[in-house]
Amino acid sequence: MRRGKWTAVAAMAAAAAMVTAACSSSGNGAGSSSSTESSSSSSSSSSSSSETSSSTPESSSSSETSSGGAGTGEAFKFGYVLPETGPLATLGPPQIEALKFAISKINAAGGINGQQVGDPMAGDEAGNASIAAQSATKEINAHVNAIIGAAATGMTMAIIDKVTAAGIAECSGSNTGVNLTDYKGKMGPGGQQYYFRTAPSDALQGPVLGNLIVSDGHSNVAIMSRGDDYGKGLAKATADAITAAGGTVVYNESYDPNTTDFSGIAQAVKAKNPDAIVTISFDEGWQLLKALFNLGLTPNKVGVYGADGMSSTTMPAKTWASDPKIVDGMKGTAPASVDNPTFTKDIKAFAPSLTEMQFAPQVYDCANIFALAADQAKSNNAQDWVKNVPGITKGGTECNDYASCKALLDKGEDIHYVGAAGDLSFDSAGEPGKATIQIYQYSGGGKFSVVGTKESTIS
């Protein structure tokens, strides 16, 4: 696919500084708002990269802060806090299976520091801050070395302070919240960074979505977004890009993620007479689209756009069983892996039931980067190897999988891991400073396809 390069506009710097999260969703538990990224535990609809307003992270107890995970003498232990149930459950299977797939490949190459890695310790985030915190506490008390997750930025905000203070590394393959870039809770014992992410910030996705809309010829745009960290952050980044490109945002409002009746929102949008509409949503976005379509705002009359939360191979048919072609012409954006048919083929052979792939490459890379950092330090204790994480992703000799990278490390070479999600080259914040964003489209009766990619960087 042909790639263009779109540079994030200067306004995105402001978005990156926002203290709001994306693949963010806050919990349904007490003291937190609800978080939604997907809805069924098997497969299907959206994979999302953000979520809802975050709850206040729980502080770690003194007994946790000294755990630091197992030392070199014990085999490396992974845990995960990912959506097994709840509104983001469709985001769970691709990420959980990607972690298990990475472990299988690590073990086939001899394991981490010469020891086989066991099955990851499971923890459900469930779209609920209290449940996510309980899962993290369980894994901290089990002295895991690394936690993969959470999927939603809001759920990460519910656990990050607890995890990092315990000296345990955390990597998310789907957090896109702009607030995490500068979040001080990423730091743990010794002032070292313990939280990393392989998913790009929405400060990188927003410009691609906004420029796509304007380049398609639209100038009066209505944006509807979830009233959470993900929705608000990505809506701002998208609106800023539209304005910078010469377009006008005629409506930019957030809605309660628990909304079930979208008729009032649809009428308010219709009154603005937009020539394009954007829904920054999770699964509930399909019900929002139904309300908009009922008023004639269909893809054959106006531009219709979504983001990663509505990137789905199954939801059009689920939403309009008798007429899924009604969505034909809708477009959207999502963080993407580079064209990697080998990874897609291999993980589907490993987990044949997978129907969604969103964020699987990024989680796979999380596991490999952490494993290689531990190998380089010759220690499983995160306090010994977190300092190696950024360097694994840049500089040195390029390698593409755990086995080949480990072989180079064994020779004493520096490496540049370029994995399933492409070249991540972590910046000083421990996250991709550039990203490949895919453009998707629905056509041929509501069928999902990726029609191109754009590279985005923050200038």
C-alpha cells in the first residue's frame, strides 16, 4: 500500500499535554466512570484505543513497593490486566492471544535468561477500575515481573501507580491516551520508568483522521465523542487538525458513554447541516450511527468517519442484519501494524478462533521488548532491566523477532527490535514517537478493509 507522510500539526503538541487518557476508559466501580472499548468476550466489534474518564489511581502499600518481581533465580513471570469481560471484551482476545503467542515463540528460542516462561497470570480489567485494581494487586502479590495492559487508558490509570511503585514493569499495546505521555506515575523505584506503551498516542492518530476528512473534500464537520479520556482527547486532536487544514468544526460535543438513546444528539447534529460526521466511540457508536442514519446522515449523502473504537469486521452485520450495506462508504482510522502478513498468518494458526486483530501486534511487541531487555540485563528483576527497554527499540543492529534479537544480544551486540507493529523507536517518554495509522473503509455490503496507511509524527 502506498504510504504518505502526514506530520502532526503543532496543535497536537497541546493535545499531547492534555491530562486525559485514550485507549482510556474508566471503570464502572465506585468513584470512577464507566469504560467501554468492546462488548463481547469472543470477537467482533470494535477494538479501541481509549476510553473514559479515569479514576484516581490507588496507591501502593509498602509491602508492594519492595516486591520488584522475581529475581534472576526464578523464571520470568508475565501477568496481564486485559478485558476478559465487560464493555471492552472484544479487545481482549487479540491481546491475550498475542501475549501467549509471544511467550510460545520466546520459549521455542530457549526462554528468558535460559528459563522457560510459564502461562501468563490472568487478570480481568472488565471496564471497571475496582476490578482492574484487584487484578493488578493479585499479580503484584504473586511477584510477576511484568504486567501487560491495561487495554483502556482509564484502566491503566486505575493501576499504574500501584504497579510501578511495586517495581514491576507495565506495557500496554492499546493505551492511546495523550495524558500518559507526561504522567509522573510511570516512574517507580530509583526514579526509573516502569510504564511503556507500543500503541501511539492519539496526538498521532488525530491528525491523520482530520486530514483524511478534509482531503476527502469536506469542510463542515460534526464530531461526536464519548465523554471520557479517549473520546475527548481524540476529538480535540481531530478537530485541531481539521481547523489547521482549513475546515470548520460545526459541532464538537461529548456524550455520556452510558447513553442508550442517541436521537437528541442526532437531531442536534442534523441542525448544524454538516457535510461530514465523525463518531469517536466504542460499540455504542453503532447505535449512534443508527440514529444519525435515521435522519438521513448516511454515507451516500455525507462523509461518515470513525476511529479505532469502531474498527470492526462484524458490527455492521450485527447492527443492520438485513442491510449492512448501509454503512458502505464509511471510513476511519486506527493504529496499525505495518503490512505484516507473516505475523497475521502465524498468530491465526496459533489461535484459529481470532476474528479481530486490533492491537495484537502491539502486545506481541510489548512481550518481546520486555523479554529482550531482561536478557540484556541477565536478570528477570524489572528493577535491573527497565532501563534497557527504550534502547531495545532503536539503534544497534536491526532484528525482527525474539530469536534473532536474542542471538545478537548473546554476541554482545546492541539491537534495534523492529517487530510485528513495525519500527517503534521509543522516545524519551517510552512510547512511539511516530506511528503508522491505517485507513479503513466499509464497502461491498458492510465489509471491512484497510485501504491505506499514513505515517504520523509529532513535530
